[in-house]
Amino acid sequence: MKVACLELPAGVAGDCDNQKNIIQAKLDDLMLKADAKDPYDVVVLPELCMTGYGLTPKQCKEVAEPVGGGFCKWASELADKYQCGLVIGFPEKDVETGLIYNTACFVSPSDGVIHTYRKTHLYGDHEHSLFAKGTNLGETFRFRGVVCSLLICYDIEFSEPARICRLNGARAVFVPTANPHPATFVSKVLVPSRAIESCLFVYYANMTGVEKGACSYLQFCGLSAAASPEGLLVLSPTASLHVVSDEDDRNTYLADRQPHLYQSIVSPKSKSKL
């Protein structure tokens, strides 16, 4: 399965029509240049790509919508057009609770949304002012024979979320992000580390440039990344690698773990002061 990250230029936070235009143009260009004999199976877009990242609380409430709403229907049309899966992000409104989540969806060309993930590790005051924390981590789905999972941005900076995805059977983890300068170490160090230590293929799709809006003080650093369990790292606006979905792990880290020694990490009785 061939997966690409599609880096997007920062637009105007809250201008959803403009975001769609940016996505459409970049996706059209990516597919135009694709190898007809080796097409993309999945394209990963950045965090909150449907609305922009730097929303105010008022904007966030105005643009938030349930899974299966207009954003997902629009993405389903693109997925059907190009016969590939798309990973999109948007503020999701829970119709039962009214809470808003930072959500990523996997959109299939034949079945629409087949998997949804709500960001569990929120970053900074901005995100905490907009979103509730997700409560489920490491759930998986299958696409074109490969077991996959979703994380969002800050989630991949912790070792545990990626490891949980792998222990639940995932071979590939798709990670929409909105990562600013100077945190280039995430793409260069943490993404390949997560891939190696948990024997995963990790795809990290970022924005680039300065977005107009509440977070205009941020300059997104690009450096979209695709990393393999062997340590291969591709840094590119269209970073791409093939997922090799074999049955054998590609290093010994998982086999040599000693989980019985790690219980204090998560135990309520841990002596940790953190």
C-alpha cells in the first residue's frame, strides 16, 4: 500500500471554502504527477485541514460539525474521484453532548468514513480552550489489506500512543499535524523513533507557512515525514513510502519487551511525582 503525506500551505483560519480550494489544488497536482503504475492508496492531510488550525472559540463553534457532515461528504467525493483513502481533520461536534473535539477521519473511496479518532493529547492553552480530550486510543481499521490507526500531532510525541496502536495490530499510523517552528525535531527525531521502537510505518502530514487567524504568531515548519521500522525517513511536502504488511516484525524491539517491569508507568500506585 502506497501512502503519501500532502503538505498544505497555511491559509486563513475559519475560511473553509479557501481550505477546500487549497486541498483540491494540491491533491489534483499530486495525482497528476503520480505514477499510473503505482498510484497512491492513501493521502494524509494536515491537522484541522478543513478549517485551518488557528480558530477562535467563536469560529470553532461555528464551523464544527458531526462526523458524516459536509466536510466528510466533500472528502468522500474526492476519495471516490481518485480511488484513494483520505485522512482529513476538522472540529467535530458531538451531537449528544455538544462537546467539540479535534478529530481526524479516514475516508474510503467506496464506504465514506470508516474510522474516526479524537485527539487525546491536547497541546497548549489554545487547544484546551477549543476542544475536549478524546478518550479512546489505539483503535484500528483495515484498508486494502493493511491494519491502520490514527493519531493527531502532539500524540506522536509520546511513545505510548504509537505503541498501543502497534500492540492492537496496526502496521501504519497516519498522523495529521500542525507543527510550528522551532519544533523541527518532531519530524527529524520523534517520528522515526516511533516507527523504529514500535515497528510501525508512520506518516506525519504538516502545514507550512503562516496562517492568518488567532495563531498568526505561529509559522508552521513543514517537514512532512514518512518513516519505516528500519529507520528510513523521507522528509518532503509529498513524503511517501510503501507499507510492507508482512507478518514478521522488522526489528526485535517488540519481541524483547519486558511488560511485567513496566507496570509502575501506568499504575495508580506509582510513586512518580509527575
